[in-house]
Amino acid sequence: MIYRALPLALLLAACSDDTNIGPDPTGGNGGSTSNSPNTGGNGGHGGEGGTSNTQGLGYENGTRLRARVMHASDGAAQFMGWRDSELDVDCGFTVAADGESRCLPAVFFSTTGIGIYADAGCTVRAYQTVPSCSGAVVPKFVVGSGSCDGKHEAFRVGAAAKALYSGEPGNCDPIATPPDGYYETTLEPAASFVEATESVD
């Protein structure tokens, strides 16, 4: 009795459908997405691969803002920031003077405390390039260091300053500091920069 039951048990085990034994050799219905942000996953034999994740690096180009991406020699890629193609400057999102989030230029300078100005009325702020760097590139725009309300003013960099003054409007005095490396600035309207709205998706 025992000897007759054993072959029957082996036969039933061989015919059973055990899905845990291994993958379906005919392939799945579709592949899973790869861990890489740039390429989709490969499907099984006969299956379809995953779709390419074009936003995997955390960005989507617009009509004006273009992503700056660092491409490594081994194929890796990293999102570095934004480029305003209209103004031709690198920028990053922060709160502008009008209270809106905008992609403001990436060069900051101090606008708090007693300022340095390029006019006798202390109304034209002076921007200084890095003093120790000869031939330093003069940016097109600079952004003030901000105020207590978290807003930032943007300034367009202009001509080289001819003289320097310190203080504030109504209490402005000339200073002996040579104006070398200092430039006049004018306040740039916040609307000049791309506005953005944050959402939780």
C-alpha cells in the first residue's frame, strides 16, 4: 500500500503549478522601471520594456528656463540648476521683491547695514567684484541679500563706479576707498524674471 502511493505522490508533485519556482520563461507582460532616471527597465523575454523617465532628474524644461545638467563620462547625469535663456543668466527660485517665487540670478551681494553707493545721494548701490581676482567676470545681474520679510531685490549691473559713498539717503558721505572693481547698479523689476508656483503633487 505504501509502495503504490509513493509513485502517485511524485506524479502529482510534478504536475502541480508552483509559481515560486522561477520566472515565466515566456516573459512577463511588461518590464519594471529601472533605477536609473534616464532609462526604462527591460521587460522579460517577450515582454515590453519600461518607458524612459524624462523627468527622473527632477526637472522639465520650459520655453525660457532650461536645465543645466552635468553629464559624467560614465553616463551619469545630475541636475545643476536653471538657465534663463532670455536673460542669458543662471538662476534659482527664491522670493522676489514682489513676493512671488521667481528664478533670480545666482549672484548675491550684501544690501544690509551701511551700504556702499556710487552716487552722492546714496541711492545707487555699488556692486564690488571679488577684489583678489584680477579680470573677474562682471555679472549682468546681482541679487540683494534679502530683508526681514524674506524678499530679494534684483539689480542690473551697469558702468564702473567713478566714486564711492557710504551711508543712506539724507546722510551720505564720500569715502576714500578707490572705486576699482565697483560698479553702478539699478533696481530691476521683479517681473523681468520667470515666476513659478509651488504645489504638492
